[in-house]
Amino acid sequence: MRLTVNGELREVQAGTVESMVKELGLDNKLIVVEIDGQIVEKQDWSDVALREGMKVEIVHFVGGG
């Protein structure tokens, strides 16, 4: 299915937010996922189904000092 991820059109397997995060190889402890302007709480990732055309923003946290 096609999604827009961080402004780029991406092809991912149909599934949930959780499965997309795994497919993209992201560290789920260091990111926040927003779909169509709404933040998806981490505890809901396995329940939120992806649909064709969704706009996904993934924000990575990085440490520093």
C-alpha cells in the first residue's frame, strides 16, 4: 500500500502502525508517529490499521548535550 511518510511516497505492507515501524527498521523507543495530523499513542500502535493514502510523520528523538 502507498503511504506518504515524512513527505515521501512509500510502499509498505498492509498492516498496523506497529508492523510499519518494524518494516521500516525503526527503534520504537525513540520515535513518535503521527497519522493524518493526529499523534498515535505507542500503546495503540498494534490496534491502528493503516489505509492507502494516509500521511504519516515519524519524529526521531536524539540525545545530546
